Amino acid sequence: MTSFSVTADDMEAIALGGAFLGTGGGGDPYIGKLMAKQVIARHGPVKVISADDLADDALCIPVCMMGAPTVMVEKLPNGEEAREALSQLETFLGRKADALLCIEAGGLNSTIPYAVAAATGLPLVDGDGMGRAFPELQMVTLTIHGISATPMVLADDKGNSSVINAISNRWTERLARCQTVEMGGAALVALYPMSGAQVKRGILHGSMSLIKEIGETMASERRANRNPADALVRRLDGKRLFTGRVVDIDRRTVGGFARGRAEFKGMDEDEGRNFTVEFQNEFLICRDDKDDLLAVTPDLICALDADGGLPVTTEQLRYGLAVTIIGLSCDPQWATPEGLELVGPRYFGYEQDYVPLRELSR
């Protein structure tokens, strides 16, 4: 893979692509897009590099938002929290970062690193730790490869910050989640400091390129007055699960997560059928009215507005909204026993084993 530059104008496509791959989570892409566009316009384009371009002893640090996406709609970051978290982690480690990384491909968390990269002049690695979005800190391929989430720094909008050292990535999640709740439900964090060698081994490569390409495809289809769903299904070898209108939505913020269930009445070719999608920040399981499984984590369940063709996040779901739900196969690392232990349906409390999307009939 070769490096490329991202301008303020490119953030439109990146926000679209990140929101789509975010499977309903990762925070509102609009907020992150505005943050990144403003900083890039001030400081210049961001260089995105292949992980192969990193020296093995380079220091790479992911930056992201932690908390309930619903909170970020009303509690906007001031733009300094993520840079403060990065700066404090560098101070703790006693050295400057050589590159930044997106921890997940999703909404706010696929755009915030661009803002921090532009402000610091650091390159951003073409990859991430999920290939989608998941709700908990340990739910990254880095955990599968034995890379520690700590030391980690959290920073909030009021100027508070905290350093965490934990015995495991699962304990990092537990301790950081408590602090995030006390910080108002959302915080900006710097974590998983790793070497270039660990980056090459542990991340999902090429996801920043893919996010940009997906967003460009969506923008092109919408300019041609076409809903992007069909083009995305073809490009990503996905499956259209259903098109339906929200008839009931149960959504609440519990323990720092946006949890809930949405019920849909089928439209067009799905008229006469009903569907449910359950979520915990991200869409996790999809069934029809016969209780047949249509898709389940770690495979991706992505939502598009059936009218405008824009990605729909969990906090945007509302009564009457028409959506098309698309299923995508996860990265093979997630379908391993180690991956399913981290992000399979039973971890989230569902009495359901993982069944690959390709083995499920629509």
C-alpha cells in the first residue's frame, strides 16, 4: 500500500464511509467531520501511511472517543481533549509518538484521529483495530495479539484527565468505563501505545483507504440520485437483509452504553414481514418475525436511510424512519475462537452461537 494525503474536502467521504462501517456506533460522524475539517484547514493535509512504512521501533498511539454515542450528540467535545490525552500519554511514556491510529472504523472514531494528526503533524496509519465499531475497549484485534491497552489516558471537556494502568485489557475497559460515566458519559482517550512491529502484526490493514472509497462510492451514487445500498452490497460482497420502517424503538443509556432494540415493519419487497435489530452502541443481532437469524456479531449490520441513502447510527433511529439494513462479513480474525470470545453474540448476553453471514438465508 502507498501513502496518500487527506484534505479537508476528503473528510466528507471519510465521514460517510466511517459511519457506514461503524455499524450504527462510533459516535456522530457529523461532529467528527467538522472537527477534522476545521483543523486540517488550519494546519494542512494529513498523510496516511501504510503500516509497512513504520520502523519496528516506532511509537504508534490510537486516539478515540469512549462512551455512549447518544451523549456526544448533546455534549460536544471542544477539540482539545484528544490532543490533551495524547500529550499526557507521551509525557507518561517519556517519548513522542511517531504515528497515530484509528482504533475503530466508525463515525466519530474514524474522524477524530484526522483532527489530532493535522494538529500534531503526525501521519495516520492506514488500518484500525476492528474493521467496524465495537462498544468496549478490549474488543480489538490488538487484544488477540497480546498488545496491552495501557498505559491509557482519559480526558474530558472540563479539563479532567486520568492515567490508567491495568492487569488486562478487560480490566482497562472496566476501570475506564467507570471514569467515563463520571466524566459525563463520554471522554477522549489515548491508549494501546505500541511499536511499529506490533502495529504490523496486530491491526486490520487498509481500512482507512476502504473507508474513503466507501464514502466516495456513496457520494457518487447519491449524486446520480441512486440509493447507495446496491452499489455497496456489490462492492463489499454483502447482503441486503431488509428494508423497513421503524415502528418501535427502545433506547436507553446504561452504564456508559446506548442499549436498545428497534422493531421494523417491512417495506417494498419485504412488505408483510417484520424485523428486529438489537444494539449496544452498535447493531449486534438482526432477526425476522419468525425469529430466524439474519445476521449476528461479529459480522457487520449496517443501516442506510432508505430515502436519502445516508448511514444511520443507533442514536438517529426514530419512529417512522425508513432504512435498508445490509449485512457484511467480518474480518476472518473475528471468526476465530479468540475473536468470538471477545465479540461473539454470547459475550453480549445473547443465547445464540455465531453463524457466518454466508451460511444464513435471507
